[in-house]
Amino acid sequence: MSADPLAYAASALSGPLLLVLAAFACLLLPLFVKQLRGAQGLIALGAVLVAIAFFKRAPEAELAFFDEALLLSPLTAYLWAFALAVLALVIALSISRRAAPEESQGEYYFLLLMAALGLMVLVAAGDLFTAFIALELLSLPVYALAGIRRSKPGLEAAYKYFMLGAFGSGMTVMGIAILNALYPALTFTALKTGPAQPLALAGFLLVISGFAFKTALVPFHMWVPDAYEGAPTQVSTLLAAAVKAGGVVVLWRLFSLFDGGPVHKIFWWLAAITAVSANLMALGQKGLKRLLAYSSVAHAGYLAVAFFGGRRGFEAVLYYLPVYAMATIGAFSVALLLEKDEKGPLIEDLAGLARARPWLAGAMSAFMFSLAGVPPLAGFFAKFYAFAGAVNGGYTGLVVIAIIMSAVSIYYYLKVTVVMYMKPPANGRTAEAPGLLEAVIFLMAAGVLLAGLFSRPLLACAAEASRWF
């Protein structure tokens, strides 16, 4: 623990600064040093690993900077560590399988690192202005990353994501403008000043709608299936595992401003409709990436259910995010390994995988069962803590809906496993995994198992971080 809060702040802020320096190094250095062309991935991965290595535990206090625009606390430290870990894994996948054309490698890693910087600022934002700027810093690079291959599926994904994302950003900035006219300050602490007047309530609803786009809550999820399917699989992994986390944290901050009332009723319906719609739409999917896209939307609904558990619910959210990320990164890694075109493999392409690569089929089964919430995998405990908090908060009806739809999800998760183990291979092809990609899959499979069997350490970290919200 750092004894000097200012020393800790300087150390903590060195991480985002290192990402900025690495981003520009990836973009510009190969122009002057020809030997570095093609090494941008190693530069980016090295910078992230250095940032993780020098990461220090936060002091037992919340440090506010720039009139509470930026907050550093154990919660920020937890979320920054999560963001850096996901970024390192996405970069590893990008090194293993190229996500962008050779001539665009510098731009790819520049955009990837800047998106991660936006995510880190977003989860540390203490006011709506900072949150909006961070949201745009996160979103704009991701729009470009979705279409970086300049292929028809990628450009279509980028276009749809950009148009709907711009609509969400417009709603957010309109809501902020309304609130700015009504409140002397837009810090989250200043916004919690008792019952909001009708005009302020309209502003809050616009802001909530804008961040619901990033979290992919129904009906703000329309961009998700096409964006996940058309974008490079590495970018889809980032969208599912990390970008969602930024939206969830800000939505929780907005949710906690109100003690019941119409805002909580709206969140109730968002959670219920998301859980029902996403799981039903996932049932008929044939593409693996599209199935994982609807799975991502469904889990956004489960995270919204956890909001109703109060402080224990937020603790469950912080446990849920890394657990969900491990299973999702692992599943997308398998999709990356097996993909034959830019839209990713069909579920039928996994036929006979258990015979060709038993360990790979076992890992994919672990990811599917964790996402389904089957014990003793980590996904079961994530859902258990999320739903238990909401039950303790008195929202049993919402939890019943979530449990029923979670049971429905077992069908399409199990379908993937059945294809791998029960159907013969269609084309006789065997999957050959590069070493780094194979290592990521193995690490994520071990993670979902160990985080389930030994859930207490991660849950303790989540509990410590949640106390500083």
C-alpha cells in the first residue's frame, strides 16, 4: 500500500500515460525505423505488461482530481487492472492472428491502445462531462477498428456501429446539456440531491439511454450482432469483454443516484426485456460469433439485474465482469482459431472438434457452461451472487425471469457442445493452434475453473473495491 496518496496518484497515472506513448510509438516509430515494421504488437504488449507490472495497490482513500472530474480509489485500481488485463489478452490474440492488413498494423495498435485509454478514463470519471469525453475516446477508435480490414462485412459492421453509436452519443450530450442547465455541477455526488424535477428526469433518461447503447441493453442492442460478426474477431473480443464494462460502471453510478422511483422501474424493464429478448433471439443463431453476440446482450441484462442488490449487487457486478470476460475471451479465441472467413465459423464448423482436438473441445465446453451458469464453473457463482443480491433487495420477480431465461440459454450453449462431441467432422479439417493463441485459450479455461472452485479471493477483491464507490 502506498503511504503517500500523491505518490500513488503519480504512479497510477503513469499507466494511462504509458499507453499514450506506446500508441504513438506503434503509429510513428515504424515510419522512421524500418526494423520495427511488424513489431507494433510486441511494442503494445510490452507497454501493457510494464503498466501491469508497476501497478500498485490503491490507498484506503478516494483521491479526487480536477474538481472531482477524475477519481482514483481501490475501485478505480480494480477496474484499471481489469482493463489492462483484457487489453493484454486482445493484443496477444492480435499478434497470434493478424487483425488488420500489414500496412495498417500501426493504426490498428494505435486505435486499440487509445480505446483502452478511453475505457480507463471512463471508469474513473467523477462527472458526466469527463464520462462523455471518455466515452467518445473509447468509441471513435472502436468504430474504426470494426472496419479496419476494409472488407464488405467489416465496413458494414463499422457503419452500423458508428450510426447507432452516434445516435447514442447525441442522446447522451442532449441529456448532459439539460442537466447542466439545472445543476450547478455535474459530478455524480452533486447530482444526488434528492427527487429530480421532471425536466431533470428527462435529462437523466437521455444519458441513461446513451450509455445503455454501450452496454447493449435491449432495445439499444441493435448494433451488436452485425458489429460482432463483421468486425475482426479480436475487436469483437474487446467489445464484448471490456467496452461493456465501461457502460455498466457508468450506468451503476446513474442508477445509484435514485432511491426507487421511475428510474428504477425503467431499469427493471430494461433488465427483464434484455434477458428475455436476447436469449430468445440467440436460440436460432447459426454463426458462432453471432451467438456470442446475443449471449453478450443477455449477460448485460443479468448485470442490470444485479443493480437491484444495492451494495452487494455492485460487489456482484465487479465479480461478474472478469468472470464473464474470461469465458468470452476464451470463446472468441476458439472462434478466431477456427474461422475461415471474416464472419467467423458457423456452429456446424465445430463438428468433430472433440475427436480432432480433445483439449480444445474441452476448453470450449468450459466456456459455454460457464456462460450458461453451470457449477462449479465461475459463471455459476457470478450469476448466483448477482441474483442473490437482487432477491435480498426485494426484486424476486425480476430474478425469476432472469433464472428462467438463464435456463433457456443452456439450450444454445449446449448446442455448441453437442456439435463438438456428437457430430462427425464435416470436412476432415483439424484445427492447428499457434502457440500464443493456444496459451490464451488454456489460460482462460483454467481461469473459469479456478475462479469457480476458489471464488473467494476474487470476490474479496471485488468487495474491497465496491466499498469505495
